[in-house]
Amino acid sequence: MPTPFPLPAGLERFVREVRVEAVRARETEAPALTSALWRRFAESGDRLAYEAVYFERRRRLAALLLAAHLDGRPDPALDDLLGSVCDEHTWILPAHAPDGDDPADRERHVDLFAAETAHTLAEAVALLGDRIAPAVRARVRDEVDRRVLAPVQDRRWWWETCAHNWAAVCAGAAGMAALALDSGRLSALLPRVEAALASYLSGAAPDGACLEGPDYWAYGFGYFVYFAEALRARTGRDLLDDPHVRAMAAYPAAIDLGGGHRPAFADASGRGTYPAGLLDRLAGRLDVPVPARPGDGPSFHDDPCYRWAHLSRTLWWTTGAVRRAPAPQAFLPHAGIVAARAAGSAFAAKGGHNDEPHNHLDLGHFVLYADGEPILDDLGAPEYTRDYFGPLRYRTPQAAADWHSVPLIDGAAQLPGRERAARVVAHVPGDPLLLALDLTAAYGTPRLARLVRTFTWRPGRLDVADDFAFHGGECRVEEVFVSRRRPVVGRGTVSWGPVTLRVPEPWRASPEELEVRGHDGRPETVHRVRLTASIPTGTCVFTFRLP
């Protein structure tokens, strides 16, 4: 069926997938969110069991809503699913339940996903109007107000003053829901929403880096932009007209490693697709460079949570216009992040501190790409569990220091804490590119007097020089290099496919592997090479040769 409005080139796959998903949603029954699934988190810390069903229901809702919008006609299956979402006992996730998890408190508790659901439902009735049955429209308006808008107005929420994605998503989604419904609460809510968004923006340093990683940039900054554009359409005020916002908009380009790759610093994935409409809007409005679009265009399945905000703006805002390409090198001085790209190869490293949002113990960590593929890697986000967001976080390999490419000194790994910070000693752009980081404060071992790690990058070669000073003579050091590719340890060499490290004396190399669970809960085998030696004060240089 033709759409009631013209689509730009490049959205063919997206629209085709929407239609396939809409047919599936009409022809099969949506799974139920049961009490047994809810209890799994309290009983075992398992988040995925409930969330898999929750996001399957949001996937169906997004597909039916987009299809009804594209086709300009009513859909009884959409009416039924809207009513079913209104019947859900809560819109939050078990991991975000209020203290005590009283069922009576869940219904009007506002977390990320309650706010997202309110936004989806509010825009559904605003967008489709009388193509949704009158009784369903009225029910949706009542539930959005009762579950989200009224609770936000009636109390202060912790996320209103936080400096990370929660402030942007919760406030932005609630604000867009109020705008879509032309809520009578709008005048009371808008100042609160804007104050929360200001808190969110304060979490990014002047260089615009998102310390939560690129996936949370798309999430938090995406919702900020979506609300800002909705507010501009309503009032003419432009929250994007700000130098700090422009710097934040340029972050994906700064860390882009080409071919859809980016460093998976913090809780992130090393390969992914940013929302296409979001990037095109930022490129068009702010004239910032953005990563290249994938050759086959955006997909309905790019976001595993199937958020309406991303999907709808991909439909509405994707232009297909030529994007300004990222520069070959970038440096984010406040975050201590450097990234460099060359033909088929790339490199990125980070400083920062060890109390960043979604923190990993990774000061001085780096990634290295060759032949367009990751060689030395960052393991990124693990499966989210109760323990991962508690005191056992750093027992998870993906967050632990000994599964990042950083040294262990006298058997001691890096420690968490804001005071455990890297200091940028030097940054020299060009060929070669140089970044020097003082990592001394990251460690608590009394044997360490100084550690400065210097990266020197040029196409075809990366030198990692660790300058150690010790108290009390020689010290045992373990240099760790992490990959998803199985290393081959030879006589005086280690190779990972096209990349070779010549192991200097007196270091001895041993390969290790471990099975971990990725962010999607699937097991994967990861690898590290451990170079071990007892060394005196001095500088050790490790040279990686690339094609």
C-alpha cells in the first residue's frame, strides 16, 4: 500500500521491515507480562526474562503504529494493543521498581520506560486521531496522565537532578507526551523538564564527550534533541542553539572509527547504528560532521528496545542528504579520549576517571583496528543484572581492569573512584599522533611511584610506551592486551591476524580465554594476552605492526 506522504531515498528497507512486522503483530498473539516473569529479577537478578517480553510488546506496538501512520488508515489490531498496554500492571521494569516493590506503587512510578511508553501512546493518539477508536483514545489519554504526567507534576524525582541519560529520557519523554496531548499540566511541567535537561547537559564536559559511551549518547542526547525539536515546533524556542549542544552533537563523529565501528568505552557496543533521523537532523540544523550512513539504510531493528522516539524520527527526519565526514583525528581533552582513522585501520584510547557513569576500570585502555576489523578490542557492555549495578560490578569481566588493555602492577589492578583519574600530559596531533597519560593515580599499590603511558600512532604502527618508576627496586608487571580474536603466541611474537606484536625481553607472553555473557545475554569467548616480567624503573615499549 502506498504511503500518504513521499519518503526520501534510503528508507525502503525500513518501511519494508515495518510492514513485515505489522503483519506478524496482527497474525500472532502478543506475549503476556506475568507476575512470574516480574519476580525473576528479585529471585535471581535476571533482567532479560521480563525485558524480552516487554520489548517484544513495544516492538509490536511500534510496528502497528508506524504502519497505521504510513497507510493512513485505522487498524483494529493497533487499537487492541493500545488497550493491552493500558492494561499492563506497570510500565516500568523490575530493575527500576521503587523501594519495597509494592505493587500499588509500581503503577505510578516513572522510570525510563514508563516515560517512553507515555510518549509513544500520547503521540499515537495525537498522530492518528480518529483513526483510533474513541474509547481507546480516551483510555490512552487517561492512562498517560495518571501514570506519568500527574506523578511527575506531583512529586520531585531523583532523575531530575542527575547528569546522565535518565534526566534526558525521563524528562524529555514526559515533556513530549504532555506536548502531544496538549496537557493541562503543560505550563507546570515544562519548567521542570527544561531544568532536568539542563542537569543532563551538565554531565557532558565542554568537549561534548558522552562518558556513558556512544549507545547512551544516542539514548540520552537523542531524547534531548527530540524534545528540543518538539518544543521549538510549539514555542519557537531553540534549545539546540548552544555551543555546548553543538559539541555534544559532534561526539559520534569524533570517536568514529569507520565502517560502523566505534570504541566500546563504558557500557557500549563497538559496532552499531545511530538513529538515522537524529544524525540527519543534527547535520542539517547544526552543520556538524556525523558518521556515514550504512549502505543499506536504517533498519526497523536498529534499536533492540524499539523506541518510538527513534523509529518515528528516523521516518520523519531522514533526508538522505550528503553528510560531512568526520576528520581523520579527534581529541576530546576533558574526557582524555583520542581517535584516529586511516585507510582500513584505526586507533582510540581513553583517559578520564574511574567513577564515570556506566564506569569501567579502563584508564589508559585502547582499541586497535586493522583491515577494517577490531583487533585489540573493548568488550563493551555485559548482560545487565542486579549485581552489575551493585557492589559486585567490577567482578564482571567487561568492567574489570584485568579485562582491559592496561597493566597490573605488583599484582594490583586499577581502583574505582573519582580520585582515580588519568591526567593528560601531552597531545600532539598529526603524523605521528601522540597522547601521553599519567595513570599513577589509577593504582593503589605502594610500589608504584609513577606510570605514564604514551601512545604514538601512525598508519601501520602503534607504539605503546609505559614509563614506570617504582619504590624498592624491581617490580612485577603484567601487561594485558584484550581481543575477541584468538591470539597466536610464537617465539618472541604475538599475532592477531594482520597485527603483530614483537615481545621484548624480558617479557613472557601467555594467552588466556574466558567465556562471558554479552549485553544480549549470549555467551561469547574473549581472549587476552598477558605479558609478565619483573622490571626496574624505566620505559617499556610495545610496538604493534599493522598492514
